[in-house]
Amino acid sequence: MGQTSPASVPANVGPREETLSITVQMNNVSAEGVGDSAGKITVAETANGLVFTPALMGLKQGEYGFHVHQNPSCEPAMKDGTQQPAASAGGHLDPADTGKHAGPDGDGHLGDLPMIRVNSDGNQQAVTMSEMKLEDVKNHALVVHQQADDYSTSPSGNSGSPIACGVIR
């Protein structure tokens, strides 16, 4: 009594794979500064790469440009002569100095992520980057832009101004 036989253990149960993850608190951003909470994005390192799972508030149905930026800041800054939201985040993360915005499957910026897609119910789809690790993105800003990314126009993919930003710590 009280013993478990090997036959009673399901065949598909094996050692539990540990997943490293970071929850990034996202805030609304404007030219005036960093605002209230926009929700969060969980970044998890898995055997398949990094999985970014958004839980953001206030997004309408559609697609939104999504990037890891160079600097660990979401503050506004002067850019092209005007105060811009989250401009202190700098450009897209590009440690290989490619200078190209080629999308998540291209040979450009490492920070070019797949778009966040929001359905009619407000549900947001997780995105995966197979070649990334948490160490690649720590201490960089994670930015959601106001419109879809065309994955070609340099430097930002024509995705508009940042609307939400958080720092991956």
C-alpha cells in the first residue's frame, strides 16, 4: 500500500524542461513621457527560441510593429527636431551592424520581431524568434508601434510611432 508501480506512470511524462522567462511591464508612451500601464509581455526562452506572449490593454483588431530596441529606456527624446515617444530607446537592436530592416526572417536587425496580431476578440498571438536567447535582449527596450510593419522600409518598417514600451530586465 502507498507504492506506485512503474506501469501507473504515464509514458509521456519525463523530466520537466525548465523555461527561463522575464515579465516585461509595458507602459503607454507619448511625446510627453511614459504613461500608465499598457499591460505586460512575457518573454520565455524555450528549446524553440524566445517566445513573446503579449497581454496588452487597449489594442484594437489589427497588426502592430514589434521590435527590440538598442537602449534600455522608454523616455521621449528629440528626433528630427521634434519630441518623439520612446525615442531614447534608439534604433532596432542590430549587434551585427547590418543597417537593414529585413523583418524577423531576414538578414537585418536582430530586433526585428514578428508583428503582434490582435483578433476581433482582442486576443493577442504569441510570437517566436528561433535564433534568440534571453541574453540577446536583456537590458534593451521592447516597443510596440502604432501600425503594421512592412518589413522592408528602413529603419523602422513604416510602423509608425511607439505606443507602448518596456525594458527587458
